[in-house]
Amino acid sequence: GWLLRRVTACGRWSGDSKRQAILFILCVCLCQSRAETLRYSLAEEMERGSFVANIATDLGVPPSQLAARKARIVSEGSEQLFRLDQNTGILAAKESLDREELCLQSQTCTLFFKIFLENPLQLIRGEVEVLDVNDNSPVFPEKEIVLEILETASPGSRFPLENARDKDVGSNGLQNYTVGSNSHFSITLGTGKDGIKYGELVLERQLDREEQPLLNLLLTATDGGSPPRSGTAQVRIVVLDANDNVPAFSREVYEVRLAENSPREQLVVRVAAADPDEGSYGKVRYAFTQILERSQQLFELNPDTGEIRVAGNLDFEEVKSHEMMVRATDGGGLSAHCKVQVEVLDVNDNAPEIALTSLSASIPEDAPPGTVVALFGVRDRDSGDNGRTECAIDGDLPFRLMPTFDNYYELRTDAALDRERTAEYNISITATDWGTTRLSSRKSILVQISDVNDNPPRFSQQIYTVSVTENNGPMLRIGSVNATDADTGRNARVTYALVEPAGKEQRNVSVNSENGEVYILRPLDYEAVRAFEVTVCAADGGSPPLSAQAVLRVVVRDENDNAPIVLHPSRESSVVTAAAGELVPRWAREGYLVAKVVAVDADAGQNAWLSYELAKATEPGLFHVGLHSGEVRTARAVAERDAPRQRLVVLVRDRGQPPRSTTATLTIALVDGFSDAHVQGSEEALAAEPDGPLTFYLIVCLVCVSTLFLATAVAAVVLRVQRARQSEAATLPTFPKAAAESNAGSLPRSYVYDVCFTGGTVNSEFRFLRPLLPCFPTGLPAGPGEQRSSVCSQEAATLGEE
């Protein structure tokens, strides 16, 4: 920290120098953080919750940082012996520690742990040495030790004693043996290869069985604790009669290598001691003398044959070697000793263990590759290649393992994730050792993928077409739109809305924001609008929201709400029609075209298909009407007896449900010829209908036409004069001498007049036919057999026949 402050304070350094210095400091700190080991010590048998150390102080960080980085402690092994207070940084013992239970007879008892820090990830090693306390007294395996010694034993002979066992180690372990005051024996101390002290009785003065056949000595074992602890045993010495041959082993040390997990009753070694004496003095029996309690449970000795066999389950991970003393005693009480050393060989009998240290509950689907998902460690209790492990992920999954340190691995993402394709992954991790017979273990990690709003709503179709009958009621449901979102939760909640309308028709539609149902707000009129489109927007509930659009096409269905309208004969000319009517010559044959009734219907389809029929006639059999054309023709030749004036009522009906209809009235005059048809027709009209003065209307029409012609001529002259002045022409325009010479005409195009002059008579015929009807577009609906676009052509044909 001091060096970093000096670097940042040195303003004269260049930018590259600063960066190089900072990188160097970070590398040094990183190396130190990886290599740093915290070492503490704690006396055994301390109370639960005893203080071990202040981790925050030793690491030089405030306790709040430990809590922020989620510091936790993990002890090696299945049992957690320490706990770490994140708020204070104090490391304390969870339970009272018994060194003898944790480490057996080991000289040093060190417990290892690791401290994990997150954000960023950091691992700190630590170890606590459990210090021995003199809480165990030396204990002899038997309270009475019996020694049989020949009376011929020479002074200086040594007799090994049963060792006392002290579970403490070091200075608190067994340190000294003493024997009670006597005149024959003293005791001397020896130390074995394993560092255990043993005592041997030394004969100081020769024994005399006849003088004293039995001696009792008090043997005391003392440790080096403060205050010291001790244990006693009674040594009973039986003085035997003379036996001058001592059993002799073939070897002083038997070394055996034995694989762990060897079956029970398997022969380990056979020790043999020979005694040349005869009888009971030459018969040898075998027994263990110096052997640990754990070893005594694993091996058994045949006292007659000297065979040592397996009696329990050997475990290399618990004890790697066993050492025991075998005593051979003949019938005369003479004995010899040998040592048996059994080295336990490791067998690959432990599968790797996977311990999960950290796991993320869920990761977002947009997490970048390389995101840490979990941290776990692998441990194999075997040694060598049997304890060497490797890890792999089963199956083809978008994850990979990254080894870190001390057999720890990080589970990271290896590719982009998609929750809509896979919402969770059950990752199976297999750890395999390198033994000859490879063992493996498996750990399943469930990783949840959290949703991200990365999918817009999708309509089931881009264009929705719905129909509604005109004159509908308000708030009528006509259909619905549907959009789905592949996301989940709030990101998949879809709401609907109409895009800002562009026309007045679109204001007739409403959509339910929750379920997408479409309603018509007010009645529609097919004749005003037949179809229109609106745009529906579906948006999800994400942040920011995503949306999609679809087109809703509303088609209005027609109803038969319009009656046919008669265009010819028009109701405005009913007065003139009543006076003059249609003229039919007396010589007209069957099928003569008299007139044509023209009608239209504002509806569409079948509602606009029109039919014509003769509803009423003066002479029912004289005329008939085309069912689909509306043409009025003679049904037979005109006879002399037929009345000169005929009145027809034509019924025009559509095919709607229910049908609608209207009527048209035609007045027909039967004349002998067209020369006096007008005069005759006028007289008959005046006589029959005094209310219809055709002559008056004819005069009025002529006056109007003449006035219009004069006005047109004057306007043309004025227009030409103005143009001539503007163009400064040299000549004046020439006008026609008479109105009859003008080709421009002054009559409206809506009327046609026919003037007939006949030679040899002073009478002239002037016939007022009818106004020309406009040509209807072909797009209007027509009934079967009708040709509405040919109305004008048929009228022209009629005029030609007339």
C-alpha cells in the first residue's frame, strides 16, 4: 500500500511507467495472496467457542469487508471444527478439541482450513496446531505383570516390561519408569525407533529360588507434564528352576509388506524361535508384548505356531505401518523377543469426493461466456496415482471446468445461453482417479437460467380479417387478436393497443388491452365504408418493453336497407311524361320497344339484383316488361280497338331478405302517324288530363333554350374580344350570320330534339322525345342478365328505331 501511494503521488512519472509499476505491485500482491498461510495454535480441551485468532486483523482488512465479500471458512474433512464471525473477523473453535482423538499418537496435530472470499474470489490457507495438554496419565495394559526368571540368570540380564501407554505426546508423554526399592533389580530406559520409551528390568544380584521364589515390585510410569501424571503396575517375578537354554528367533526383525483391505485370516508372517531343550523347557509359546491397541485389534497371533494373521480391516489412510514385539517363551520360562514391522500398501479403495463450496442460485440468460457458476473441490484419500484425480462434465453442455488451485475447480459458462430453449441445466460432474482400477464419483449441480426480455411478442398471423354486418349495435365483439411471448413472467405478459388512428373509420374500433378482443364502438354503414384497416400493437411487460404489430382488416357486410331508385322515367319529369308519354304507332308489331325502365339499388350483391314486372296496365295483354332488362315491349300487334292512351305501372323489386321495391309509371299514346302525333296527343292530353298542359311546358322549354343559346353566344363574343385585346390581334373575329349556322349549339346535352319536315304538306312535325340518361359505370351491381353499362347504347338503339 505504501509503494502504491508513492507511485500515485509521483506526478513526474509517465503514463507507461505508472501502469508498469501498478501491474508489478498487483502481481506481487496476487502471488502473496496465493502463497500466504495463516498459522495459529490452540491448546486442546479448550471450551467451546474459544478464541483462536482475529482473521481481519491478521489480513489487515476491516471486518466489514469480510462480511461484504461473504467470507467463510471450510475445514478439510467432513467435520467443520472452526467458525468465522464475518462481523468481527474472529476465528473460534466450534467444539472442544481433543488432540488424542483428532491425531492419535502423532507428534504434531495440525488442522488445516481455508478461508474463501468472494467478489473477487480469493482463497487463503490456514492451519491451527492443536497443542497437547497433559490430560492423560500413563496406563499399563495390565495391572499385574508376571515375569518368570530362572534362578540361574546371571547379573546384568535384562527383562523387557510391558510398556505403559500415554496418549499425550512430547514432554507430556511417557518420560520415565521407576521400580520400587528391592535388592535384586533396577530399571533402565530405552527408546525405540518410533520414539516410544520402554523399560527393562536389570538383574543386579543373582536370584535364589530357595531363598525367595517370588518377588513383587511396584513399577511406576511417569510423564513429563506439569504437574506430572503417573501410572503403576504390579510386577510379579516368579523364580524358576534352572533352564540353561533360551529360545532363539531366526531373525530379530521381521519386515512385511501387506496391502490394505486384505481379507481376514490372511497370513501376514510366521515367526519362529528354536529352543534345544527337551520337554517342557523346549516347548515355545508366542505372545505379543509391545503392541498398540489399534494394531492388536487388526492382527492375531497363534501362540503355538507363531503365525500372525489379519484380524480386522487394514486401512492405509488411517495407519500406514504397524510395529509389534513378539515374545517366545519356553516351558522353563526363558524367553526371547523379536520385532515385526508391517508396512501397509495403498490400494485404490477410495473414490474421489466432490465438495461444493459455492453455487449461484441462477444466472441470467444473457450472461457472457466465462461467467463463474460454481466452485467445488475434489479430494481423494488415497496416495500417489490412486489419489490423483481429474474432472469432466458429462454430455455436451455449454459449460466448462477451469482448474484453480489445490484440486479446486470453477464451473464456468462456455457459450451463450437461451432460457427459451433450455430453462435449467442438470450438470453432472464426474471425478475420476488415476488408479489401476479407476474409481469415480459423480455430483449433480442444478443451474437455473433466469429470463431476460429478449423476445418480442409474436402475432399468430400478420393480417386478421373480421367481418361485421352494417347497422350493428354498439360495443359488438367481432373477433380477437392473439400474440404470444416466448419469455416468462412479467416479460411474457402481453398488452394490446391500437396504433394512433389515421382515419375516422379507425375510431370505430376498440381492442381489449388484456385479452385482445376487438369491439365495434358504433353502427357502420356499408354504403359509406365497405372495409377499413387498423394497426394493433402488442407490447410485453419487460424493461424496456418489446412490441410487434399486426393489421386488423374490418369488412362491412351489406344489409338490404335501401329500396331501388328509378332513374327513368324520372319523377321530376312526371308531369311532361303524363302529358306526352311514349308514342307507339298503330302499326307497331309484336316485340316493338316502347320504353326502358332504369333503376339502381345502393346495396350490393343479391340485395342489388333487380327484377321488373308489370304491376298494372290499361290493356294487360298489350305490353310486357323484361324481367331483368326493364324493357317495355308490345306483347302483340297493336289493334284498332286498343284505347289510344295506355297507362302502365312497373314494379321494381330487389332480391334482399326481406325484399324492397318501388314503382314507375309510364303513359303511352297510340298514334296513327308521327305527323300529327304531337297535335293529337296534345288534344287528347288536354281532354283526358286538363291538369297537364304539355304545350305550356313546351313553350317554356323553348324559351329557356333560346335564352341559354343567346347567353352562350354573348359570352363567346365577349371572351373572344378579351382574348383579341390581350393578344393585340390585327383582325376582329367573324361570327356566324345566323344562329342556325352555328355548330356549337346552345341546347344542353341532356336533351335531344327531333325535327321532321315532310315534303308536300304544310305541316311540320316537331317531336320532344326525352332527356338522355347518363351512362352508369359498369362497376354498379347488376342482376342476372342485366347489362347496366349498356343503358346508353340501348337508349340510342331505341331512338334509332323510333
